[in-house]
Amino acid sequence: MKILNNEISTRELYNNTASHWIREQPISLSDFTARPFVLELCEPINQMQVLDLGCGEGYCTRELSRRGAAQVYGIDISQGMIEAARLQEIQNPLGINYEIGCSTNLKQFGNGEMDLVVAVFLFNYLTIAQTQECMAEVARILRPGGRFIFSVPHPSFPYMREATYPFYFQVDGNGYFSKRDQQFPGRIWKRDGSWLNVQLIHKTLEDYFNSLNVAGFNTMPVIKELRVTPEHIALDESFFSPLLDLPLHLAIQVSK
């Protein structure tokens, strides 16, 4: 399998920082502004076969299991992240199967094997072509009526805000259309004042929906634009208020 440069940089980034991501409670910005809403969109999960693509150290994977899935699989390209996930599985067994793998080649799963596929902030690390390959594989392994739920940074967000605390992608000016498929660095902060380095391969809304269409998803999607809420402000105004009224993330659900 040909390894692309962005795959190498993503693997290295997360191999080097895997320990910084380990947590059982929400601490990073998107643990509050994105992941709870994505997980709610996944319901009902009970007795389902679930795949968490780009699972990282398993934060969402564990929650999917706790919510009653029959079996949960976690796939990530980073060996460091998978080792961290497996360590937590040893410490608190939930029956999750973690393995190193590539989201554009899911040959370990058969056609129609999954009820639900989840990808939380995976596609900001993939090119447009890789996104299409991944979504085609997701469509293949989903059973008829199965659901695909994913979250991405809102495509508009990097172009609406300067590179500063508590969340940014450094896109260097305008370029919503002209900078498609280019990779940019970013940071997302934790409430303890530390931060996590992240990346963005920029895609437009049209790119995401065209990729879904090419993969064969043709049902009306459910779309949620995720943002800072009044509840977030009440919890920690100094942390969340710089992002008030900005489109931070997208959560999308489609059915096969």
C-alpha cells in the first residue's frame, strides 16, 4: 500500500503525543463542544456492531461500548494511540478490539458487517481523494440501513478566526477554495492551560458531500453545526467565550 506524506506526518504526530490525549473525563475544548453531541447522534447504540475509525486512544470508543454496543472496534493509523487504547482496555476491560489500520482500506471487515461507523475528527487528516476512498469503504462495510456519523472542523472556522487561544488552524489568510487539500497546523487547548497539536487538510462543504455521494450515500443527511453553548459559558466563561457565536465543528449522519 502506498503511504502518502500526510499519513506519515499524522502517524508521527500522534505517536509522539499519544500520552497527552489520554483522559477519562472531558478536558480538551472539543470534548465539550463536539464529542458529547456526536455520541448523542449515535444513539441508539444498544446491541450494535460499531466501528470507531481514527479512534485515537479510545475516548469515544469506550463511551460507545458503555452505551451498550454489542461489539466495538477501534482503528487508528498511530501505533502510539493504539498502544494507549489497549493499555486502558487492560486496566478497565470493556471488550473493545483495537488495531492499527488505515481508514482507506478496511479489508479486515466484510460487506455489510457494521451497524454503525463513527469517525470523530478523522477527515481533517485526509485528502479529498483519501476521504472518498474511506467513505466508499464505510459504505461497503455498513449493512443496509446502517448509519455513518462523523465530525469535522467546520470548513469555515479556520477562515473566520486568527490563530489564537483556545482553538485555531493557521491557514494564513484567505483561501477557502484555493487552498483545498492543503495541510495546516493547529492547536486546541485543554482547560488546564495545556494544548494539543492538531492538523487540518482543508476541504469545503461541497468536498464532503460530493465524497458521500461518490461513495453511494444518497439519503438526506442530518447535519449539526456545533458551537459554544450557554452551558459552556456557565461552566467556564474565560475558556469558552473567545469562541462564542463561531461555527466550530460539523457533525453529519447519513444512512446506507
